[in-house]
Amino acid sequence: METAVLEAMKEVHRTALEMSKRGLVAGTSGNCSARVTDMDLVVITPTSIEYELLLAEDMCVVSIDGEKVEGRYSPSVEINMHLEIYRARPDVGGIVHTHQTMATAISTTGKGIPPILEEQVFKLGGAIEIAEYALPGTMELALSAVKALGDRKACLLPHHGAVAVGSKVRDALLNAEILERTAHAFIISHLVGGPRVVPFMDITHP
């Protein structure tokens, strides 16, 4: 197996364990993946197995067209969502799909998050949009997630969770944590009068 694929398998495995450790997923929920640069391959977590029970060699390798290339397990049921994002976003090298508490709570309202934090604007690209509802694992959800993401780094999936992307899968994990802090701030702000959006004209990128 190519060195780049093996490294991607290790990185996806590490990220999956970190997702669980940081409380962004529980049990077998969520999934993450990495694009293997210049090989039209994607490494993704397998479906329905607790992350703590997995080894790096248990990660699934699929082609960008969805054909299974390597792995003893079936890929995540959200494989369509990952592949559609990679096809639509050449800049994306890693994806995490989480069931993180605060962002998921907001997703149940059917609303997104306006641009309320500087970090949110700089790192995630502005407002966090919410996708149209569709059943998990469907192509409808995949296409809806792509639309909600646009050119940004995160979006919400209604009654489900969140998706964050990055140039690498570890960057996607960081963006998921930024999303969770943003969601937490958004919820808490409603206890003290509600948030105001960032005054964009007064912000210069650090």
C-alpha cells in the first residue's frame, strides 16, 4: 500500500479517537475522513464500530467515485456526504462529521448561527448555515450539506449534528471545536439580551 495512504489511515484514526476524547461524538456516532492528495482516494472511518476498538489498519479506503479499494469493514454510512464535499471543494483535504452538543442543539431549531465571533469569521468563513433536512446516509443529505457549506468551513445538519472541513483532517477537527465554542457563545448570549453580529468593517485579519 502506498505510503500516502498509510499515513492518511493513521491520521484519520488519530482524529477519530480525538473526536471521541473531546466529546464531539459518542459510541459509534459521527465519522471523519481524509483525501489522499493526487491519488483520487479517500480514507474514512468504518461504520458502526466504536472508535476505541479500531486500529489504523481498520480505516476504509475508497475511490473518489465511491468504489471500495481497501478495508475489511464497510465505510461510514455518510460516505456520500464526504465524497460530495470533496468533489465540490478541491480545497478540502479533511472532513469531520460530529454530533457535538451545542451545535446539535442549535440544529434542532432549524436555524443557523450568524457571524457573532471574530474567530468564527476568520476561521470558519462567516455565518454557519443549516442544511435542508434529509435522512442520514442519503444523497439528499450529502447534497444539502454541500449547499449549506458553500465556501465556508462548517455547517449544521438539522436534528443531526455538524460538519466541519479543513485542508487536512486535523484542521477540520479544530474547526469543529471552533464551531462548538461559537455555538456555546450563541446560546449563552441569549441569556443576556442576544448576540450582535461582528462589525465587519472594523475587523482586519490578524
